[in-house]
Amino acid sequence: MIYTAIDTFYLTDEQLRDSPSRKDGIDEATETALRVYGCDLIQESGILLRLPQAVMATAQVLFHRFYCKKSFVRFSAKRVAASCVWLAGKLEESPRKSKHIIFVFHRMECRRENLPIEYLDVFSKKYSELRHDLIRTERHLLKEMGFICHVEHPHKFISNYLVTLEAPELTQEAWNLANDSLRTTLCVRFKSEVVACGVVYAAARRRGIALPEDPPWWTVFDADEAGIQEVCRVLAYLYSLPKSEYIPVYKDNDSFTVRRTPELQVSKESPASAVASDKGTPIPSSSSQEKDSVTKAAPDKVKEKSDDEGKPLTAELNGKQDAAAKSKNEKSESGVDRSRERERERSRGRDRDGRGRDSDRDSRGRDSDRERDRRRRSRERSSGHSDKERSRRHSSRDRGDYYSSHSSREKDRHRHH
């Protein structure tokens, strides 16, 4: 099911011409330059992070797939490249920490743009914003791809094809061309088998090694001649391009070194007006200006009054300080009284709890005494019944003995008569 979902992702030339970047006014040359620049960032960061080649190749494919659905104007190429490296490390089981990704891309940008290399503090606001952008961009990547991030690279087909063609001397050349093909859109236009055949064909032409053409060797590997010719044409155009440079088309500042600070207006409003503005209620500027004028005029009036009355302002300040000290002392004394009352209430509560526990113990003792009395009474009753039964048994025995003796006496009398 994964392979069928991936097969539907490949785009045609018409779909690439109608990409979101073209709709936002970016021409083909600018889009190609930005794709090459992003892939170069991924390749260089992978080398600095000591990542396997599979991780870098996966990150480049994810980069191209993402910009087939999103525009360079809406998403920064630098941040998307960093997120692709971070996500590809997880997919290829070679993960790296987010801070290492941020440090590497920060250092690369400083070197590429000839900026002074400054230390990026982990606990700074700048670092936290970069990490937040990294995580958010990764979520955009996964969302746009539908969480289908499986990638098939042409590298694994190259060695098998060359063994079948009995041309092992083309391995390194074909491998280099396959790495360079990831800087273009070939990975989203053709399957990996077609790209592998085109790379082998280009390597054979470069080295001047003949491959079987009767029948053509690419038909065995499910490729066609038109696809191979297109792969060779795209690679030739890639090598004719100058060194990749970043073209600022993103509408916001996408630098890792210089973060755009929002233009905060230094407002002289009161806290109440700030709260009202947060809630969405418009506040006219005239009212704030009037308040400012009133607040500025107040100390002037105080000075004028003090001059007219002939009283120095320092005496008033000293009186205010004394009153403030007295109020502080009163507050401290009231706080001490309150703490004492609280301690008393706590001690009373403890006494109540102790009394309650004692009453519970007394009630438990009374209940146990009552149970003991009941058991004793029941025992006495049972012993009384047993005594009565014993007396009854003895009386019955005595009666039996009496009757037996009486009968024997009568028998003796009858014998004598």
C-alpha cells in the first residue's frame, strides 16, 4: 500500500509548471536556484553532522516534495531544509538533536553570508524561537505528505544494474551522478529505476564504455529511452548553472542569525488602556494624550502650591515618609496580632481534636464494657439452665429409685403372704 501511494506522488511537467511558487510570481530560474541552494544546505549539514548518505538523500527528496505543494514565498527554504534533515534522520534511524541541527545551520549561514560568528545560547529567546520554528515546519512537512515519507533512492539499483551489465568500473561515476540528481526535480518526476538507468547511461557516455544496445539494455530494467534522455538533459543543465546563492523571496525574515523583532510601539498608555486594547476595544489617541498632559501637569501644580505657601517640598516628603513608616509599623503589628490569633485558633482546634479523640476512646471503652456484660449475662443464663437441667435429671433419678424400691418391697410382701 505504501508503494502505490508513493507512485501517485510523481508529477508531470504541466503540474510542475503550475506549482504554487509559479502562482506566487516566481519564475523557473529562481525556483531552480532555490531548490539547488536548499539541497546544498542539506548536503553540507549532513557532512558536518556526520550523517549517512541515505539521510541526506531522503532529506533532499522530502525538500522537493514539499515545494511541489507549497511556495517558496510562504515557507523559508532555510528552515524547511533544516526540518527535512531533522525528519530524515528519524526516518533513516540516525536521529540528531534539534539543538545540533540549529547550531549547524546557524554556523553555515554565518559562513556563507560572511557574518561574524556569534555564540547561540540555548537558554536565549532566539534559540527558543528557532526551535519552535523547526518543530512547526516539521509538522507542516508531515501534514502535506500525509505522513507517507517512504523514499526509494536510485543508489540501491545502480550496483545491481552494473553487476548485470558487467561494468563495475562505472560504479563511482554513476554514484556521483545519482547524488547530484537529488538537487533537481528528477526524484518527483521519475521513478528510481528510471533515474538509475539514466545515471548509468550518462556515466557510460562519460567514460566511453559501450553497453549492449541490441536489444537496448534499459528495457530489461523497466525504463524507456525518453526518460533516460530527459535525465541526461537535466543533469547537463545542472552542471551548467553557476554556484548556488540564496535569493530572498520569502515574505518574512528567514535568517538564522538575525531575527526580525516586531516593531513594538513604546506606548505611554496606562495599564487599563493596555488591557482594553488587548480585548479589542479601540482607544482614541486623544484620550491618552490628555491623560499624559494631566499626569505631567500634576507635579507642576504641586510645586506652584508649595512655592506660594512657602513650605518646602522636602518637609511634605518627610511627612509622607513618616506616615508611610507609621502605616508600615501598624500593618506589621496587625500582622503579628493576626498571626497570634491564628496560632490560638490552631491550638484550640488541636485541643478539640484531642478531646474528640478522648471521647471516641471513652465511647469505645464503654461499648467494650457493655459487650463484656452481655457476654457474662449470656454465660450466666446458660449456666443457670444447665443447673436446672441437672437438678431435673437428679430428681428423675431419685424418683426412679424410689419407685423401684417400693415395687421390690411389695413383691416381698406378696411372697410372705
